[in-house]
Amino acid sequence: MTFFDSHCHLDEGSWADPTESVIARARAAGVRYLVTIGGNDGVDYARAAVARAETDPEIWATVGIHPCHATLVNDESFAAIEALSSHPKVVAIGESGLDYAWEKEAPREVQVAALRRFTQLARRTRKPLVLHIRDAWDDCRRLFEEEAQGEVVPLVHCFTGTLDDAKAWVALGAYISIPGIVTFKNAGQIPEAAAWVPEDRLLVETDSPWLAPIPFRGRKNEPAYIVHTATRVAELRGVSVEHIARITTENAARLYGVA
Ligand SMILES: [Zn+2]
Ligand SMILES: [Zn+2]
């Protein structure tokens, strides 16, 4: 089986051992392709993701600034991200989005302004937009409809919404990425959404080093664990894990324009 981890943070800095070992374990587990996310707390984080992608032909990067750190988006940081976005290993913009659970650290209007800029960047670069959405499903969708509908392909990463949210985003052309949370007992409507997403829009991700699936819940997550998430998604859809591995790899390759 070959897997594609559509969303991991390889150089987050909280790994117990060197990133090279994490990547080696991923490959041993069949995770051949990885997209490392360069959207967190600023330009250095984005640069590190691009540098990581340069070390391996089957690792690619995204660039952006996370909504929880939207206060860091200014003309200077945005220009630096924009410059990085034309790098040949950069396959998407993000993660950007709206996370209202963090509005004390990053006020809503600041998050909205940042998301508008990154959505426009995705539009100009013709690259997909990696969206992080928490407690802000309707606002994020409305903003996307205003700024980019039909012009940008959205990837709703770490999907934690309702079945209706999944349907609304797919109607806007989105890919839906299912995280390890789908293996938890208390997974909300993620299992229903994972069972429903059309076959050509389904992705799986680890979001490692966070959100390890069962049986590793509470520990540091890593791309090798994606098989547990894919196995649960396969159960929910009544298909084999081999099938999930194949379609999610094809979908991620098509979306990111790689492999
Ligand atoms: Zn996220
Ligand atoms: Zn992430």
C-alpha cells in the first residue's frame, strides 16, 4: 500500500527524534508522499517547510500563516510568503482559515483580513488553499464564496465539521481531509462525513505531531500512523484500506499537482 499524508508538520520541533527518523518510519509504513505545512507562526516556519521539501523529491510544502497567528500577517510577512509561494516545491497556500477558539489571541477581524489576503494569493498563484476551520464554519464559507468561488480549489484540512458542512464545502469544489480524530469514540459527525465524502474528494492526513489516532492518542503523532486513520475510514465506507490508500493518494496527487 502507498499512502499520501496530505498534511503534516515535519519540522514542528516537538519530535522526540530527528525528522529524518520520522520520515524513515513513514516510508517504512508505506507513506511515500508527504506535504509538510509551512503555515504556522511566521515566515521562518514557511522557509523551514520549503527547505525540508528541497531535501526529498516526494515531500512538498505549503506556505502561509496560521489563523491563530493572524496578528503576524503584515505587508512585510505577506510579501515574504508571496515570494516563497512561487518555489517549485510549494504546492498550496496555507494553512490559513478561521479559528474562533483562538479569538482572544487573534481577533476575528484580524483573522478575516489575513484569510482574505491568502485567498487572493491562492487565486493569483492558481494553487489550492489549505483551510483550517474551527468554530467558524459559516463565516469561512461565506468569505470563500465572496473571494474565490470557482477560482480557487479549497482543501478543508482536519475536517471537524458536521455532515452538512462537508456537503456545503464539497459543493464549493473542496477536498475534505479526514484527521486521526475520526478514530476517537467522541468524533462528532466526522465519521458520517468520512463515510459520505465523494470518492474523488477524499483525503487523509495526520496533522502530526498533533492529534494522534487511536491507539496512539495522547502521544506525538507522526505520518507513519496514517494507516490507522485510513483503516477507520475504510471501515466507515465499507471498502478495503487498500482502496482508501489508492484513492486518497490519487486525490492528493491531483489536487497538489504532484506524483
Ligand atoms: Zn490546522
Ligand atoms: Zn496543520
